[in-house]
Amino acid sequence: MNVLIYTKQKCPNCTSAKQLLKSKGLMYVERDVEANPALLEDLPVRQMPQIFIDGQRVGGLAGLIEALK
């Protein structure tokens, strides 16, 4: 499973999503949109986190929770 998560600093849902992935033993690639604002051009929405599993957008924290069920 390939997980890509777009995050912002000081984002509580971003932190929760990363903690959830770690608790499940899932590795992920994190991309900080504040460190690299050009990343926002590739995203359909500006709300963070934005999570993709195997290239498929699952949305934010709620979408991740649903996808992991």
C-alpha cells in the first residue's frame, strides 16, 4: 500500500492522520505544502490533510479512517 499525505504545519488533523498511519504500521510519504507551495497546484482542494492511497484520493482524516476499515 502506497500512502501519500499532503500536510500543513500546526494542522491537528494532519497530526492525527500521521499518528493513525503509524499506529497501523503503515509507511507514508509526507509532502508539506507550506514548505513547497507549488504542491498545491496538483491538489483538487486546499484543505489539509489530503491523503492518497495507491494513487486514489481518499480525502482527509475522515476519508482515511473510512479507507482503513
